[in-house]
Amino acid sequence: MTEEELQNLVQEVSLKYFGRQFKHQVKINKRMTTTGGRYHLDDHHIEINAHFLVPQYYQELIGIIKHELTHYHLHLNHRGYRHQDHDFKVLLNKVGGSRYAPDIGLRRKRRAKYLYICTVCGQKYWRVRQLNIRRYACGHCKGKLKLVDHR
């Protein structure tokens, strides 16, 4: 989906669900991973996560657009546009927008890289960061730790 097609879609959703025109710009942001979209208070443009523009996520995209348009219309009408505001919650529920962006596997997961084993009791510890084995000891028996594997 191009920016022009997305602009037309946002304008259609705005007219259909909010009864008001969307007069600003929609941009595609390829760097977004944890959010579906973003409304900018300063110049009123909306950014949409590029990963949701494929046909298989069309329903999620519509929910994200409704969410961002809720921020947009409430902010321009000087009403509560933030997530915790009552006006926002009521309007979002009324138009059927999504409260949160669905997780489509873009969030980065940190994997444990270091395996330590206690030399006394054999307890295993997987850690993301490297430990100073002179400073830390086993949490069960206070024995010395030994670095066994790192990826």
C-alpha cells in the first residue's frame, strides 16, 4: 500500500466513523516495531507502522487508524485526547478502534547468552549479561559460579 492509498483509506475511515474530514497528512514509518501508529500533536500528522500495510493485517490496520483518528479528532476539538482520558475511552469504544497494537512478532526478544553453573550444588543460571564471578555467588548454597557457555 502506498502513502496515497493509505491517505485515502484514512480519509474514508474518518468520514465513515467520525463524520468529520481528515485534513492532514498520513505517513508510513518503517522503523516502528512496538506501536501500530502515532499521532503528532504539533503538526497533526499521523504515522502508521509499515508492517501493518500488508493485506493479511487489514482489520488490525483499520483498528489502528481508528485509534489514531480518535486522538486526532479529540485533540482538534480541545477534548481529552490522551489514553487515560474519559473522552478518549468513550469515543474509541464507540467507533470500535483497537486499544493496543497487536503483536505481530516485531518486538525484539533478548535471549540469555551466558550459562553459569555452581561448582558446589550444580545449579544453572542463564543470564543476558555477563556476571563478575568474583563478586557474585550461587543463590542457593553460596558456592562459586563458573562460566560454562556463552553464545
